[in-house]
Amino acid sequence: MSTLLFKESWSLRRRLLVQLSIGFAILAFALFLSVRFVASSSASLTQDTLLGASATSISQEIRIVNGKPFVDLPYSALATLGVAGNDRVFYSVRHLEGTLLTGYEGLIEDVKPKVATKPQFLTSEYQAVEIRAAVLNRTLFHQGQRFELVVTVAQTRDAYHQLTDSIALSAAAAGAGFFVIAGLLGMIAISNALSPLRVIGEALAKRETNDFSPIEASSPTEVKPLIDALNAFIVQLRTTFETSEQFILEAAHRIRTPLAAVSAQTELAHRAARSDAMRKRLARALRSARQTTRVTTQLLNQAMITYRSTRAPIEEVSLETVIKAAIHDLDAAADLRAMDFDIEIEPDLTLFGDEIALTEAIRNLVDNAIKYGPEGGDIMIKAVGLTVDTIQLTIEDQGPGIAEEEIGHVVGRFSRGSNVGRIVGSGLGLSIVRQVVSTHGGDMFLEKAAGGGLSVRLTLRRHRRLNMIGTIR
């Protein structure tokens, strides 16, 4: 039924309204047919009553004169029928064998009443018009003779059809009014019936992403199973998030420390190696250890970012504080390569978001600029307010940059440019930045810097608009 009558995308409101409309339309049509039938029956009964009375009146005026039937036609018998508008009246009195005594020739000659004392009513055609007729049998006795006569009174049906059509039109108007009023009442009833679902939807939409409290709302009996199921799902979701958080914390502690130890021990062994062959093998092992450490750290960082995108508290963050925190973590790496920071930050730039996630994103961009930039080069960091609602952060390096045809590719997970050489990297840095920017409702643009390096431009929204997908260009 539902697959044939409704589209899958139709809402419950629309489905119920269509069903009720179909039901109301059927009821309105049934009302129209019922009123029309009653009107037709009433009009026919009225006409039959008049025709029968007229036929009876005429039959009572038949008497025997000079041994023959004689009819003194009463004017009142036909005058009553004449009040029905433009309808024409026909009558005849004939012998049973067919001889016309008086009236219109050929008026229903082949009908003999089944009951002698009661008129028989029928619809026929006379002079190319539809008529309704009453046929009555009258038997007279005179001096041993029996005279059987048939009295027929007929009338055209114009007034009947006019009355029936008028009542039917009124019935159609009443049915249409019923349909409209019932439809409006149905819409109100549907809205009231679905209001508990709307309340639940609005309550869920207004929730913070880290709110796992049960839904508490008074609801009809039919909606209570849905609320119970949602609350059970919320409990499972909270358990899943707590398990994920515990796993991330455990993994960060259990994996990073051994990997750092492996890298340190491999580096010590590399320094103590006595042969070139051994040093080469240990150099390869050291590179693999560093690569593994880098990838593992970035995977854990991305897992942490993913987790915090739904659970982290949202607060007003100073962009200058976030940038300085990211730079402070990488000062030592920049000093080893004799690189300087050219920083230009507009004062009082703030936005609503997750400070830890924003710091991690900027740290990844600065780390890339240090890794891929030339020794002794500069890293430009500029933050300005574009509009009342938008902040633009730009980080440029003087490295090899990224080929234009690879820009759309390098933002994916485990994707790197073709010109990175033997520089250790995980291919996750830009992916993490994209995720953070997207959850903060911003956009990320990769462009060729004026000096030939890479320019990463982030457009961030000042106001709280999380979990929106940004555009990567």
C-alpha cells in the first residue's frame, strides 16, 4: 500500500493528510450520491402521488350514460399537475381492449394495472419526450354488462429533473464544503498528533554534541517506545564514546613511549656503529622507526581530533594564543634549521571552537613549513579579520610547494606530494587540518606562495557553527 500510494521521501504529515483527504473525498462523494438519491426518490414520490391522485379523481368521475361509459373530466384533476412549471400533462381513458374513450391517442396502450384498485407508475416516452405516468384500472357494471376501463395520466419530467439537479448541486456544494472543512480540521489534528515527534526532534537538535543525558518528555503511549529506544541508543553511544576515549588515551601512552625508546636506541646504535654497512642498516632502521613514530602519532592525533569534534567543550578562543602555543611546541625544530617566523596577528581575534583541536591544526601547518622549507628560510604567519563573522589565517613557507594538479590529492589521508623526497612524513597533516577546519565551519585553500613555496589559507568563522562541512580548494 505505502509503496504504491506514497513516495518514500514523503513526510508522515503528508502521508496522513493524503490518506485523510482520500477518505474525506470518498465520504463527500458518498454524501453527494446519497442526497441525490434521496432527492430523486422524493421528487419521484411527489410526482407519483399527484399523478395517482389525478388518475383516481378521473376514474371516480366515470359513469354509464345511455348504456355507455361517459367521462365528466374534472378540471381539478389536471390543474394540480399544471402547477409544476412548464411540464405538459397528458391523459387518456380507454377500454381495456384499446378503444379510446377520451384523451390522447397512443398514450401507454400496452400496460394493464396489476392491482385494480391501485395505480401503477412507470416511466416511458411519449411524443419524443420522457414522461412519468400513472395507470389505473376501473371496472363498471350496468344491466348485466361489464365495462373495463383504463385511466392514464402522464406528465413530462422537466420539473423533476430541475428539482433533482438543484438538490444535487446543493449536495455537491455541501460535499465540497465538508471536504474543505474536514481537510482543515484534519491538518490541525495531524499537527497536534505529530507535535510530540516535533518536540523530540527540536530537543535533539538543540543538544550539545557531548550531551548524553536521556530524553525526558511527556508523550503519548504510541511515542513512548520511540523515546525508550532513543534513550537506549544514547546509553550505547555514551558507552562507545567512553570506550573510544579510554582506548585513545591508552594507545597514546602504550604506543608512543615504546616507539620513542626504539628510535632513541636505534639512534644510539647508529652512532656507535663501527662499519659503514652497519651504519647504513641502522640508518634505514632509524628512518623506519621515525616514520612509524610519526604515522602513529598522527593517527592518534587524528583519532583525538575526531573524538573531540563531538565531545570537546566549545569556548571562546584567542587565535593569537593558539598560534603562539603551536609555535612554542616547534621552536626547537625551527632553531635546528635556523628558520625564523614572520608573525602578523591582528589584535583581539577570537572565535568559538575547540582550542586543542585548533592548536593541533596550526601545529601541523607550521611543522610542514619547517620540514619542507629551506634551512635559514622564513615562515610567514598572518591572521586578520575579514568580516564581522570571518577570520583569515595564512601560513606560507619557502619550500618546493605542491604541484597544482596535486592540490586536491594531498589533502587526503596518507597522501603526500611527489616532490617530498626522503623527508619523513605521515601524509596525515593536511587531512587533520581539513577535519578541524571543517568541524569549525571553515574552508581551507592551498595556493602557490609568492616566493614559490606553499601558502595555506584558512577561513574560520568567529561564531559557533560546528559540524559543518567546509570547502577544500
